[in-house]
Amino acid sequence: MKNNREISLGLIILFLSISLFSFSQSVFPFTENKGQLPQTVFSKVKIPSGSVFIEKGKFTYSFYNGKQLQERHDLQRDENWIDAHSFSSNFINSNSNSSLILSDKSKYFENFYYKDINAENVNFYKYLSEENIYPGIDLNMYFSDNNLKYDLIVSPNISPKLIKIKYSGQDEIYLKDGNLIIKTSVNTITELAPFAYQIINGEKQTVKCRYHLKKDILSFVLPESYDRNVELVIDPTLIFSTYSGSTADNFGYTATYDRDGFLYSGSTVFGVGYPTTLGAFQIDYANGSYGTDIGITKYDTTGTTRIYSTYLGGTKDELPHSMIVNNMNELFIFGTTASDDFPVTVNAFQTTFKGGSGFSPNGLGVSFPNGSDIFVSRLNASGGNLLASTYIGGSGNDGLNTSQKLKKNYADEVRGEIDIDKNNNIYLATCTYSADFPNTNSLQQNNNGDQEGCIVKMDNQLSTIIWSSYLGGTKDDAIYSLALDKNDNVFVTGGTTSDDFPITTNAYQNSYLDSIRSDAFVTHISYDGSTIINSTYFGSEYYDQSYFVELNSDEEVYIFGQTKALGTSLVQNSNYFTSEASQFIAVLSNNLNQLLRSTVVGTGKGTPDISPTAFLVDVCNNIYISGWGSGTGNGPLSTLNMPITTNAFQNTTDGNDFYIMILDDGLDNLIYGTYFGGSQSAEHVDGGTSRFDKKGVIYQSVCAGCGNNNDFPIEPNPGAVSSTNNSTNCNNGVFKFDFNFPILISDFDAPWVSCVNNISFSNLTTSVQNTTYLWDFGDGDTSTQSNPTHQYFIPGIYNVTLIASSSVACNLSDTITKQLYILSNASSNLQGVDVCKNESVQIGVLPINNPSINYFWFPSTGLSNVSAPNPIANVNSSTLYKLIISDGNCADTLYQMVNVDSLSINASDDTTFCNQDILLQANTTGIVNSIIWSNNSYFSDTISNLGTYLSNSVGTYFIKVENNNCVSIDSVSVVNDNILIDLSGITEICIGDSVFVKVDDLSPLNPIINYEWSSSFIMNFSSDSSNFITYPDTSSWFKVIATNTLGCYISDSIF
């Protein structure tokens, strides 16, 4: 039995809302006392197997053994007695002059007649309150969402420390995982951890709170920093949810957001009927048969309007995997296609479909008859223009996780993630079967197994791969998620079946533990894709996979995935866990050599409950997860019995819903848990990623209403884009849910390029109460105004920084820096960049959200795009570039030097090992600080630090030279020459007979050029001949040493 509390402090009150019990009940639970109850009792509430008696400052709980009562009813019990137990909770030092009030009377009543009691017209009420239970504190009690709740409401400047509750009569009372556990002889009651928020300027801001239990007295601990002049409450809000309104069957996959809070959804559409908007890029369904195009819709912040809606696809099937929006509100879509006419743009990196082997994923309604390629597409802010679009792939299937050992959930084929950096470069985390996948500047050149993980970094124009690489071992691997650190180094995570996955020295887990199923992994890759910085396995001796990775502000590494690890074997430094639960959350150090904390959450049934769809670590280090559980695709998932909190948006489930959980950073407390879904349909996604933003708002895509149902929760209703599922089967549903934490997110806007030196800044910070601001304009001047105006006297590029601070915010402060360009028809220099030989580098300035700005680069040599603010330069010699930035009124010229480091290594040609050690050599150019010879390409062992290496065995040897900026690697192979001969002759003769002795050259590569003979018989013939005739007069032996063109030799003899 669960008893849930909410605390709210503020201008209106400290609000302690306690959900005493969850049960089906009339909304008029309070019975008045007209003499049928003891005189001290004001009201009574019936609860499952008992009652609550309400007095001034006191609740008395009376329970009986419901099972015994049922057995007696069923004549299975002969005893006349039934076990019962009562205990009470008393508000210590409460006000004896408080007033108990019942309100909102029902239309029905009851009469009580027994012994000398005659109570008639006993009424029932909806609300009970005790005014001034403490001075300045009221208690309100009511029934809501199948829960009996009470709120303690604390007036401004009244301390919640007044509230102390003494429990008497129970067998045990203790705290566990932040919850209050009360045990009696007949049952156990769990009061879930308290929660709280404040309403500030009409916005809800959370305040952390927790129980404190000293012996049997309960109180509440809140931070000293909360504002006692405003209300404190926790109350997550469903901002909106809607169906797409498609009349065609429409499966949900992916969702994302932009800086303004617009929601973008990605789905598949099985025909004509998706509600496209006027002016959209593709208003018509393009698939020639009953297959899929992608449906893309941008919703406004309230879910009441479609900003745009479009199809995207060719004449065969497409699937959307992941989406993201850049700072110009342009949407990038990453997915897979079977179409050889998928819309691509002229300057795309790859304009032709390469395909692979035909296959059809189970349950998705799509087919790839000629295999699959990855696509990436970029739509403008209005959805009317396809700004860039490209295929990416080789001759095998790309982008789909079809490994039977790694595909564990329905639609796991359609995973992977797209991300973006501050330069608007695009990153993909996915997998491939291609042996010829586009591989540029990579840390791993070859596909070592069958299905291999791969990472791609592209420019904003989708015309250039900056770097790309395989990542994996000799068996199946898949990358599902990525995260960028502050220096644009990349963390990736996923699942592997390879016991030789690339792991670095001192990794937290350096060995593969599950030889049958899979382990999770996390790998940290350098910004240029050339080096694995750190890499580790993560898991148990059972199934493990990691589906998402996130970083906190200290760049600790958080992963979220599934496991079948036994008991609590994956729990470390965590107080919130469920033994045998099969969803894990783990926090690793940035260098991946230490597990800081980890937990397992869920029902504890020993198998996964949900398929992960979204993951977040917010700026306060709260941890958010989202996933779905249902039998869709014959899967074993279910949301039944997942942990929820009293303030859950939805506290019941049919087992086929979405589930959202929030944990604190220490993995010690469940902050929030809720279901989301209808009572008929099996809500799910058919693959793809959804997202939380850093404010703690989820943007979730759903495959909803399947079976032509209309049970998906809609908000607002009426008013949502579509409150009904208009297809005969499924509709893409979406929901946006705000958890209302008191989070500071700094942001601002300005005319980023200007000929005017007087700049007005617009503060867009997500603020809380008492927020203060500090501006640094990059020229030495500062301001504490909210929306300042600043005058620049010298043209140039300025880094403008805004720091927002508040003692109420859970993160206390947040900082953002952006670049501002003041033009004046002048010239200046950008900082030069260094690049290694045969590598590319990004130059120029950060992208600006202003379509009126034009960029012109000279010379064009080696540049990916002469009209981009930050093109990719790929040159073999140092080059001075000139950039002209113009807003149509004035222009500035910027010069930037690309310095190419000449460091290179050229190892000896591949050679052959024969009779003696071989000296391997390497020639270098440029400044060399270190040289390493190794037996492997990861350089995990060092066999020499000299420019030469004396080899005494066959194999491939790798040499790496480094200086302060660059690394150059080469290799040399040493192989056996395999020199072979066959010496033959007659072995038995008579005296005086001749014998013919010869040697045959059987060498497959290099011919023998010299023969050296010896014998026990005195010979008279040339020693370099391969054969001869002789007349031995006694038994003799003959020996030959044969030497080939490489100087390798072999000997043989005959008697």
C-alpha cells in the first residue's frame, strides 16, 4: 500500500500533498459525524481493508486482514476473529483552536441505526480542511486520480519546520529509497518521497525536499535557498499531446525540438492522406506501392497548429531514425531508404543509391528489395525547401541494426542518432555491413566483422565528410547514441558481441564478459576522428546493451540501457534500485576508467520492462528516461508495476504504455514516475529517438491509437491539432511534457552581424525567481541589466557572454557565449589554424541565424563551400584564405592562415623474412618528437622507439611518429618467402654406373639463382648447376644449398 506526499511552499503556502491510498472511490469520500462515530472523530474515510478517522491534528488508521475476511466469506475459515491493527499519525504541537470544515456536499446520504445510535441524513463531502493546523498552515484533504490526498499549505514566511508528525502504534517505521515505510501486523504502507514546487510569476519552479525521520517523528528537509514568499510545488505539466490527423496509416518514430520549444515529429506514412501544408517541400505521396514515405510535421509550442507538414521520400520505402534542429531552425533528418530516387541535392556528398542485400524488417511494413543506404536531409525553417540531402553508404546494407544478437526489442533495427555541434556540423552514430563504407581520416579503416558500428561527421551542407570511421571488433557491433563534449570530442555507446572490441588501457572494464549475448560499450573519440581517447566495455555475464549516452556539466558520462544482470550486481553507490530490474543507468568518469555510480530500475522481473526511447541529464544533473512497454511485435515488454510517484500524470496502466522516470544525480531518489497512454491501444514507437531538452521537457513521438482507437490522452481537448485518430489503424501521436524544475538556461539574441555599433541584446533566458544577470560584451565592458544596449567603438569579432544566476535555481547559474560581428568596411585577421598533412580542417566563423548575411572565400582551392561561413579546407601546403562578410550595406575582410604541418612517415616497403633478422626502416619529414613501433594498429604495446626496428619474425609492424600537433602512421608487412626445392636422384647403383642428381625449384615467388653443392665423393662439375651426372665409386651423400633472388636460402641432401 502506498501513501504519497507532496510538499508545496510559497506565497500561497507550503503545500504538503499526501496521497494516502490509491483505490477506486467516490469523489465524496468524507463521511460527517452525526453521532455514529466517537465524539473526538470529525470525519471518516473508507479505504481498502480499513478506515481513516480524522480528528484535530490527528489521523488514525485502522486496518483488518482482508484475506481472512474473504476466507471467512468463502467458508474456508472457522475462526470468528479477524486480525486487525491500528496506528496513528499526530501533528506535534498542532493548534488546538484549528477549525475542521467539510465542503461540497454530495446529493446522497446514509442512515445509521444500531444499539442506542440513531444517526439520520449523514452526508458525504468532497473536501475536508483543517484551517490553522499550525499558525499560518492549513490542511486540505480531497480525493483525486484514485488517490486520497491531503495538502499542507504554508503561508508566506512561515517555516515548514513547524510540521512534525509522530507515528504511534505501528510495528516498524523507516526510510528506504527516500520513501517512508510503515509496517503493521496486517500490511505494509509506503509513503512515497515528498515533492515540491513554487509558482513564480506564473511559472512553476521546483524545490528539492526529502523526509527526515528521527525515531518515530517525521519532518521535512528543504533547501535554505527556496523563496518563502512564493508557493513551492511539484506539478509536472502536459503542455500538449495530439494525433497527426493522418487518414493514411501512420507509424510514429522520432521527435525533436528547437530553441523556441516547437516540436518536430518523424513518422512513416502508408499512402495518400498525411495532412501536408501549403508550400511544404513534398505535398504528395511518392511511393509507388503500398509502402512508406516519411511524414514530417512541425507543431507550434501549444500543439494547436501545424507550422508545416510534408512527405519526404522516393518510390520505395524510407524510415526516419533521428532528427535534430540547428540554430537557424533548420531540421536535419537521419534515416534509411530503399529508394534509388530519394530526393538528394546537387552538391550532395553521395548522389547515387548503392544499396545492398534485400530484406524486410519484421513488423514495420517496409521492404528493402535492393538493400539500404543511409540518408541525411536538411529542411529550411518553413519546411518548404530541401537545402541539402545526401545518401551515405557502401555496397552492403547501411544504417539498419539487423544483427540477431543485438536486435533485442521490436524495431531495434531503426536506431542510431544524429547530433550537431556549435559549427552546425552533423554527426551520425549508426552501423553498416559495407566493406567499402565511406571512410575518411578514420581511426579504423576496415570493417573487422560483419555488422560494424560507424560514426560520420559531415559539414552543414552535407557535401563533405569531415571524418568517418568504423568502430568494432570481429563480430557484430552497433552504435546507437552519441554525445559531444566541450571540445567536440565524441562519446558513442551501443552493443557489441566482439571480444576484441577496441578497448584502451586502464578501462573500467577491459574484458568482454558475455560470450553468448552482448555487452555494452562506451568509446571516447578525438574531435578529428583519428584517435580513440578512451574505451571500455560495460556489463555483466548476461545480456547488456547501452542505448543512450549523455554528459553532465562536469563531463561525467551517463549511459542508459538494458541488462539481465542478476540481483544487484550492477548497483554501485546507489540507494535507489530494484533487485533483478533490467534497465540500468550508470555514471562513468570522463576517462572511462571508473564507475562512479550505477543502478537498475524497473519491476525486478528479471527481463526488460521498456524499450528506451529518450535520455537526458539536465543542467542540475537530474536524470530522465523514457521508454515504451507492450507486446507489440510479439515482444515481452510491459509497463505494469513500474514505479510511479504520487504526482504522476497517469498512475494506472494497461501494461501497454509509455513510461517516464526522473532520478536524482546520486541515483538515491525517485523524483518522478508516470505512465502515459490509453487504455485500449498498445502505445509504442516503431524505432527512432525522441528527446528531452536541457530544461527537462520531453518531446516524444508515439505510434498511437492502433486498431482505429481514440484513447491517446489529448491536450488541449478540444483544441489540439487532431483529437482523433483519423486512420483505420495507427496515427503518429506526440506529446510534450514539462517537469517544471527550477532550472536556469541562459540564452540571448542580437543582430549578430551589423554595420551599426550600437547593439541591443534580447535576453531569452529560462529564468526563475530572483534571477540576476551579468553581461560581458567582449570589449572589457559589462552590464547587469536584463536587456542591455551596448556601443562598440572598434569593428571586429566579439565573444559576448551572459551569466544568469539565482539562489532558487537548482543549477544556481548558467553561462552562454556567442559571437558578434561588427562590420565597418575594414580588414582584420582570424586566428590561424594548424592542420596535419593530408587532413582537413574547418576554418572561418560560427554560423549566424541571419539569411541576409553573405560569405565569399578566396581562393577556392581545397574548400568544401566558398559561400559557407565555416567551410572545410583540405590543402597539402600552407595557404592564406580571405573571407568577405557582407550584410548588403557594408562588408569586412577577414584573413585566415591554414598552416600545414609537414610531419609524415614513410616506412620500408613490404618485405620477405628468410634466414636472418630484417632491419625495418622509416623515413620522416618535419619535426618529430617521438617514434613508436608496435605489433598492432592501436599501439597498445611498444616494441621500439627508434627510427629502425630489427624484425626476427613475420607479421605487420606499425610505426607512429608524433610532434606537438600531428600524428603520422604507416605500416610494413614481413612475410615468409616460402622458398622450396625438391632434390632427387637414383639412390642405388652398381660400381661404374652413373647417377643423375637434380634439384627442382618449387618456390612460388622468387626464383633460385645459385646452387652450392657438397659431397662425400670428389666431384668434378660446376657448383652453380641445378643438376649433374657423376660416377661415384663408393656410397656417397650429396648436399645442395639453394639461394633465391632475395638472398633467402634452403638446403637439402640425398644419400
